[in-house]
Amino acid sequence: MKPILEKAILIVTATVSILTFTPFDKDLSIDSTASLITHIKTENEENHLRAFTFVQETIHFNDQGKPKDTTTWYEAIRYPKDFRIDFGDPEKGNANINRNDSIYVFRGNKLVHKGPEMQEFLILEGGLHYYSVEETINRLQKLGIDTDTFTKSTYQDRPIFIIGAKEGEHSKPQIWLDAKELHAVRRFSKGKKGELYEVRYDGYKDFGGHRIETWIEFWLDGKLIQTERYNQVDTTPDLSDEDFDPSKFGSIYWFKK
């Protein structure tokens, strides 16, 4: 799923097989961001993912594109707004906790930063089932995504929906979703200095009836900077409010239960 603000680059949190039907032949009614969100909510309302945990192998790359270090991260997600990453050895006290659109950053067992932060990936991966269509769109707009722009295209021989940009407009904040499986395959966002961040989702597998990515790549201005491999995925984790409570940091760890 570092420095204080790196999670904006390295968070966290689609598949690429060949279609056997004509792109969009079953999705002619999906022609806007609102209709896509409505469709996702309808398709998954009874069996949407509520939470999951995993242990992640994280590799960072240098400017030459070569691996420079490998670490283990422990990650927990509970929709719609809870997300926690413990970086490496928990005894070192390094973690980011996102709760209710706020971020709490711990380094060396000390709180070194807190402030507002909305995690983009939480919205379409599961959060939308807790929001109305209007609120979902509003949250995407707050992240700089032009929800009035909706495009149908293809990616790696599969039809996709693009929220936020026309085909080829990679410099704009946008999200790509697989048109059949309805999960994210690619995401673009802009940094404070105009840099372009890209996230690629792949390796989707079935866990307890839920399709979850197991491989993510992070790119900065066209250069690979990080990869993530999910292991030990659990879609029925024993998570409580305390796991995401900053005041409990240092005494509560979901992966030690």
C-alpha cells in the first residue's frame, strides 16, 4: 500500500483476459457516470465486499527502474472510510490510518501528522454501496475527477468505462473500470506540482465470492516506482473500530489477534 505524504502516491488500493462478446453489447444503457454507479450498486448490492485484510509484499524502484528494497505491509480495509497500513515490523511503530476522511500518520510510535484526506480507491471499490449516487459523484468531484466526462474504450482487448476523461487524455484525473467485471483497472491523478501518478490494477482473483486485485503497479511520470503483491487475503476479517482508532495505536493490531 516513507515520508508523511507518500500515501497519496502509494496507496492503496483489474483483470486482463480476452472478451468473447462485442464490447458494450450488454451495456448500451450505461452512458454516464451516474448510470454506471447505479448499475454497480444494483449488480452488487446483495453481495458487496464489506471489508478485507491482506499481507503485502512491497517493492520500491529507483530512478533507473531497478528494485531498491522489499518490505512487508499489513493492510486492513473496511468500507466505506476505514483503511490502515502498518509498514514492516509493528514494533517500529510506522503506520498510516485513514478514518472518516482523515489521515493519521505514525512514525516511530509517534503521531507526526494528521489532517483531512479522502481515499479515492475506497469510493468505487466498495464505498459507493454506502452512499447515494449523488454523494458518490460528489466525492469523485472533490478529488478533481470530471464526472461529466464519460468514455467507452478498450484496454488490453477488453471494453472499459472511463470516468473523467476522453480517450487519450491521460493527464487528467480519471478512473478506468472493466465494463464486464466492474472493477478498476487503471487510475490517473495529478500531484501538487503537476506530476502524473498512475495506478494499474491486475491479478484479480476470487476470494469468498469477491473479485480482488492481487497485483498493483504505481507509476510516476511514466516511470515504475512501486509494485504490490497481495498475500493472505481474508474477506471475513475480525475488524473492530479499535483497529482504526488512532488513540489505540501501539496497543491494537488486527494481524496480532
